[in-house]
Amino acid sequence: ANRSANRDECHPAMDGSQGEMDLGPFASIIGKWNDVNQYGKTYLVRVERNKLQVVMMGMHGRLRDRPKTVDLTYRPNPPELLWERRYSLKQADFSLVEIRWRFMNGGQANHWKRASPAPVAPVPTPPPVPPPLRSPPVRPPPSSAPVKRSRSRSPRGGDGLASPVPPPDDDVIDEADPAEPENEAENGDEVENDHGMEEDPNHKDTDLQMDRREVQVDVLTCGLRDREKCEEEAHFVVDMRSFYDPGCGPLKRHDGRHNEIIRRMVHHHLFTDLVSDLRTQLEEHLEDQSNRSVKFLLFCKSGRHRSVAAGGLLHYILLSEGYSSAELHHVSLGDGCGCDLCSKPSAQRCLACEEGLRKWRSED
């Protein structure tokens, strides 16, 4: 009896019930997950005795006699799950369908996808209904009176060629098609503006792009030692020190132009609020037609990582949005890291900036 009780105790509950534990944004992690890199390997995340646990299950979700369990630790500020201080899961790497555990240095450690639910039987679709049969058109009986044929004004005549239209007689008044005035009025509403002139649907966008090309936007980045002198000419000052990333590890020896530093900033939980504020400041500043220049100052502690990454992202976004005169100046960076990943453009950096651009445009 004791052996049976111990066996029942070591088997996890298969429903993955959450209990009363507060997991913040990770509340939906409860349940089964499949290992993407190791086929057939399954994990069960559950709350047991007020502890969040990961149960290592057998191949294809089968229970072992004594499955191994690992306790997870939840930190609310910023939201993060820790796996025995070996791996971490941040909110940017978590979704309802997949999660990515990372080493403390930021590299990917594991990739999970939620186990698919049981397949649902397809609902049979009714057979298509054949279209109703059309009766042949009824033709009027031929008239003995001669029929006067007029030439069509359409370029598509009966012979497929355009025919010249003879001038009308003075004593003959053509009857207008009653449908023509209505169509003309409808078309006029679409293509004419208040002045009765045709309006190009892309006219407003063209003017907007021309206005953006005329705006001089300067993006400055610096550290605390250069902040005071850079603030004198800046219209907007942004403190980037809140973008704290304790898991960056070896990336500290690089500078903010590194593609992984940019990518981690885009996935930071504060990035959406940052781009929303920057976009609002830019639009409100340019509402005044006399403003044809704007300067943004982004600063952090040393002016090498957070402000440089944010400045590069903002500069990329501005150029993509039509501000072709935008310029970027790193005041405190100097020569920077000097490696190829930081000093030369790369496809990885472009992909990271594209993610930031999508979040900027998602505010539309």
C-alpha cells in the first residue's frame, strides 16, 4: 500500500491545474509543451503545492515511473521565469503557442511549442447547389415596317471597329439614356473634389512624402558625461537607462550596433511604449508647419549600448518612413567595439531593425 501511495504521489496531475499561484503574464504556461529540437520529448508545466514545476515526461508524452521535476521561480519585476538559475524565460520570448528558454548570456537554450489539442472531426460540407436553368430569351416577332438603324457611338461596333458618328439633324433630338446621368453623377462624386476637378487618390500621400523629405531630423546618442551639452539643442530627451538587460552577458564587450543587442531591445517589454511616445512627439512637433527640424537625444549610462541601439533603430525607422534627411550621431561611442558585427552593416542587423519598424507601424 505504501509503495502504491508513493507511486501515485510521484505521478503528476495531467490536467496541469494552476491553483491559486499568481504567475503574472506567464499564467498561460500551464499545460503540455513539445520540445522542438528533440522529437517526441514532452514537458508538463503545473502548479503543485504552491510551486511552479516542470515535469520531464517520457517520449510522446508517456509518464515515467519516477519523472524528474524542476522548480521554476517567478520574478514579477521585470516579468521573468528562472529555471534553476540556468535558463530564463522573458516576456518577449513567451506566447500562447511557443516559448524560448535562454541561457543567462542571452543565447537560446531550448524551444518549446504547445502540444496540439485532439483533432476535431471535420464537418461535412453540403454538396454544391447547381445554378438554376435559364430559359432562352423571347424574341419579338419581326415587324413589317422598315427599321431605321443608327450607328453606335461606342468604339465597339458590330464589326469590332470604331465607326464615325454622323452629325445629328437639326430637327431630330436624340433621347438620352436615363441611366447615364445617374452614372455620371456617381462617378463625379468619386473622382471630383469640391472644386469640380479630378483628384488623384495618391495626392495626399505624395504631399506627405514631400513634406517628410523636407524635415531635418537629427538623432543624437550619448552617455551621462555628454548629456548636459547635448541637451541644449535637443527638442526631446529620452532616458534609455530603464531598458535594463541583466542577461546580456558577453554582449557587453560589443556596442549597441550589434544585431543581437538591437533584437533584444525590440523584444524588451518597454519598447512598444518607447516607439509610441517617440512617434507622438514627432507628429505633434510637425503639426506646426513652421517646424522643419527636430532633434532627439537618447542617453544611457555610458552611451555605448542602450542609447546606441535605440538611436540606430529610430534612424532606421525614420528613413523607412520617408524622412530621407534624417542623420544619426553617436556622441559618446567613439570608435566603438570595432568588430565586423558592430562596425559593418549586416543582414541580421537589418532584420532586427525591421522588427522595430513593424512595431512602430503597428500603432496605425
